[in-house]
Amino acid sequence: MSPLLSLDHVCSGYGRIAVLQDVSLSVGKGQIVSLIGANGAGKTTLMMTIAGMPRLSAGRIAFDGEDISQMSTETLIRRGIAYVPEGRRIFAQMTVLENLQMGAYFSPPSKYRDDVEAMFTLFPRLRDRMRQRAGTMSGGEQQMLAIARALMARPKLLLLDEPSLGLAPLVVRQIFDTLVSLRETLGLTLLVVEQNARLALSVSDYGYVLRNGRITLSGTGRDLLQSPEVQREYLGGGL
């Protein structure tokens, strides 16, 4: 079975600054794949390159059998890729409901009410706060909203950059339980960048380690959790 997403020898960066160097990876349909690495390794640049900004300077990105290397972000959303950026970046002055409306911009209007109801079922706290300004909510609630807003676009692939950032451990566990549920109930495919390597790999079918803009290690989530290198550098010395 061909992968839903594949990167082949991708190079990317900002102007003359090269960040990603010869990166190849794949994400199978219905998989959760995690990308771990130290700060500055290039993880966010990789996610943004998939999402269309910045453009890759070499290599190829394919999605659902189609070359998307030079497609605009708008086109990628229409094709079925949604991105939840680091730091959530919700529309703080808008209400929860207005944020969801923004997420549905490229979706069929006839599906809007059903999709909003599905988000309120997935995240009940958002229903209670649908008229509240998003910026006044807790960090965990804002992350729920960021994910729900992305899901309003009806994606096939969800890109999540540091979903646990700044959240309490209990909330982080709830967020990851929700991500697993999305895969199991909707067949959604997820690529997750995450500093909490232990948690990310524990729910992932496959994982990649990025170091200085290059993939240095890959394997199943279980195998990477047992890797001495991963244990030493990303899991605090061991399990």
C-alpha cells in the first residue's frame, strides 16, 4: 500500500539558511507517526514545508499519490491537509464558534452544522464556551479549539506541532487520547511533532528522529522507545 504522505530527499529553509537536508519519510494512511528531536532540529520547518511555507528547495513531497511540492497552502487545505501550529495560534478575539467557522472556510456549507456538532461532541468544553472569546480560555481549552478548528476542514491528514506545549500532564494525556480516538473512529492520519517523546512514541505506529535537519533514526514507536540512543537523548536516560 502506498503512503498517504511521502517526502523524498527534501531540502528546505529560509533564504540562504538551509534547515532541512535530504529528508525522506513516509506516513501510511490511518497511521500516527511522530517526529522527535531537540529544539532547533528543524521539526517545525519540516511541518511548515509540508503545509506549503516555506517552499522546498529540492526533493519532492507527495500526498495521496499527487505531487504537492509547489502547491499553495490554500490548495493543500482543499486537498485534505490541516495544520495545527506550535502555540495554537487561535483567533484570540473571536469566539469559539467564530474560530470554528474560520476552520470551515473551505468545507461544504451544507456540512457546517453537523461538523460543529461533531466538534462539540469531541470536545464538550467547547460547547460550554462557544460564545466565549477564545483568548480567555485555558491553554488546554485553546489547544482543543485549535485541533477542532483544523478538523472543521475535514482533513485526511492532520499535522500537529507540539500539541502538549505548556499544558498540564492530565490535559496532555486527554489531548493524546483524543488523537488516538480520531485515528480509530475517523481513520484520520496524523503526523505529530512532540517534545514529550515518551508519550508521542507510545501512541505512534512509527517514528522519526530529526537531528540538525536530517533524519538520523527511524522505526516503530515501540522500537524507538527501546532504542538506547532515544532513551539516552530524549527519555531522560531510560525507561
